[in-house]
Amino acid sequence: MRQDLPAEGRPLSDLLDDIRTRVLPYPMGNGHPRFFGWVNSAPSVAGVLVAPIAAALNPSCAGGDHAGVLLEHTVLRWLADLVGYPHRPGGGLLTSGASMATVVALAAARQHAAGRDGVDVREDGLYGRPPMVLYVSAEGHSCLRKAAELLGLGSRQVRIVPVDDGFRMDVDALRTLVARDVRAGLRPFCVAASAGTVNTGAVDPLDEIADVAAAHGLWFHVDGAYGALGALAGNAGYLGMARADSLVLDPHKWLGVPVDCGCVLWRDPALTRSTFSLVPAYLRDDHDGGIGWFSEYGPEQTRPFRALRTWATMSHLGRDGIIRLVDTTVRLAQRLAAMIDAAPDFELLAPVGTSIVAFRYRPVDRDDKLDELNRRIPAAVQHRGSAFLTGTQLAGAEALRACLLNPATTEDDLALLLDEIRAAAEIRP
Ligand SMILES: Cc1ncc(COP(=O)(O)O)c(C=O)c1O
């Protein structure tokens, strides 16, 4: 949008005209029932309704005794209760998203491990210490590596644990890697498992990984940014999630809270507070109820009123409504998988455990150019304008993936998606 900053201010009605003609016609499209890309939900109606109120109140939720802070404590408790994660006051933080939530969680993990070795990383940094090693599956999200780099651990110290046929972390391989690093004099400190990977929605064997973490004194982190809510669909694979030392769970994903709203929960509030707390005299608050300010649990000082959108979304749906939302979208994903299985020209590439379907187009006559074909398809589908799909790579092969987050999606939409892929594949480059 080429527009210069006007020298003179413009009336609000002019701005609304601009929004009508120059903003609204060009949305990302994630509000639409045929948006299947990445992990971007449609906004919840309740979240949209209250967003202007949060903006108008405009508090900083760094801390203090006001609605923004009180409501954040409430929604953190609700989110933990929803997925069966133990919660104590001071046991979490709303963040901009999972990427920031992961930085917070891994910083606490780093502080914890170094503390056990008698070192305070905040004072001494990582100088002169054996390298600290983080274990992530080959399907772990890139935000884990980014966090490791940002925290000075170095991506060379991020071990990529292989996955099994279901794209879940191979726990034997994890054990082998940890043992090898211990023998090499390194300091294994954290294993980051996924409760819903971004490529296939796979849930790692959390309980077994928790056992390995316990046996080796590793911090057990779970990335449930997309998939933690899948626990509500009765999937037994989530057993062990409650054993995590830290759990990331994004309200702005499956729950549909309007962006931005990530969340990190942790087992030990005092530890995370000791990782970040730095209270200059001008911010001292002698009436903080013993928990302290949210700004003592993460890097941000001024913090937006994210809790209002989350509270409104969760209150409006209620626990049963949230379960229905998850159930409906999981069933849609299973339906799409069944349609793909039944179609001679499509192939399912991974089991469907949550609401992501990984697959590829495989017309009988074009077997040799499958990678090239599937790499072209997402952009071609997007340009046709009836559905939005994105792609990925799975075990080195080009794949398509559909992420089902919108309960308004219908079976007709799923059939149309497959037809759109067929039509897009006919467009020659
Ligand atoms: C599994 C998983 N982890 C982490 C992230 C990063 O989340 P955010 O974009 O909110 O930082 C995503 C984003 O899709 C994700 O799917």
C-alpha cells in the first residue's frame, strides 16, 4: 500500500473509507472456512467483540492491581485446567505467541540446569561451562532452534532426534543421543517434545519422554502451541503432558483468540521468576500479593491486555463449546483423510491424530515428477482463489498439508479442496 504520511491529520471518517476500500478487500483470508494454511485460525466472535474495549482501556499488564492483571491470572488458570496441567498462582504468562513463550520456557530451563551445577547464568553467562544440549525431534518447530540460538546455547548444541513412521520422536534414539553427549562431557539439559507438530499434528510419546527426562535430570518442555487442546478429543497420546516442566499452548491457534496471544505455563513459579525478575526501585510494588508482577516472569515490561480476548473467547464457548470445537475439527480432519484414502489420485503421508492432514497429489500418469508437482500446487491453489493451502516437506518429500481449525468448514469444502488441487495441478509452469 503506497501511501505517504499525511502532513495534516485526516478525519476518522476518511480513515474508515480507506479501510473499506484499501484494507478489507485484501485480507489474509484465515477467517474463511476454506483456509487450510499453516496454523492460522478464524478469530472468535467474542474476541473480536472485546478487542476494541481492550484497546480503549489500554492498560499495561506488566503488573499492578487492575482488571487486566486479574483477568490474566484467571485465564492462565483456565487454560491450565482445560488441558489438565497443574497450576499455581504465578504459574504462567500470556505472550505474543509460541515463539516468545518458548524463549521464556527455555530460559527457565537453562537457569535451572546451570543452577544445579552451582552457576547463576544471569550473572556468569555461559562462559567456561560444558555446552548445554537441547533435544528436539526432527519435526520440532523452528522456534525451538531460534530460542536456543537467542539464549546463547548455539544451534550446534540442538540435537535433532529422529522420528518414527508416525513422525513422533523416537525415544530410543533420544536415549542414545543423551548417553553419547554425557560420555562426551556435554551437559544435556532439556528435551522439547511436541504435542502436535506443525507438519502432521503428531503427538510425541510424552509419557515415555518424561521418563527419559526424569532419568537424566532433563527439563521436560512440551510444545503444545498448536496441539495441546487436542487432549480434549480423548487422544491417549497426551498422557504425560501434565508432567512437563513447561508447556506452551497458544490461544491464538486452535482456540481462535484473535492474534496475538500465546501462553507458557510452568510447574515452578519461583524458578521462572528467579530467571527474569529485575525490579528497579521505580517499579517496586509492596502490594503484589506475593506473586509479583507478570514482568518478573518474562522479558517484556509493558504488556498488552491479551487476557480480555482470551477470557471472552473461553467464556463464550464454555468448556463444552471448546471440546466441541476441537472434536468437530478433528472429525473434519479424519473425514478429509478418509476422502484422500478413497481417492486414487491422492496419498496420505501421515496418520491423522489431531486436525492436520499431510498428504500429496499422486495422479497415476505423473509418478516421476511428484515432488515438483506438489511443490507447485499450494501457490497455484492460492491463486485460483477458492481455497488456501500450504505445503511442507516430509521425510524429504514435497507434501501438502491442510490444517483444520474452523468448525464452519463443511464436507463440501473438503471435496472442493481436493478438486482445486486437481485443477491447480493441470496448470503448467
Ligand atoms: C507447533 C508450533 N510451535 C510453535 C509455533 C510458533 O508459534 P508462534 O507463531 O505463535 O510464535 C507454531 C506456529 O505455527 C507451531 O505450530
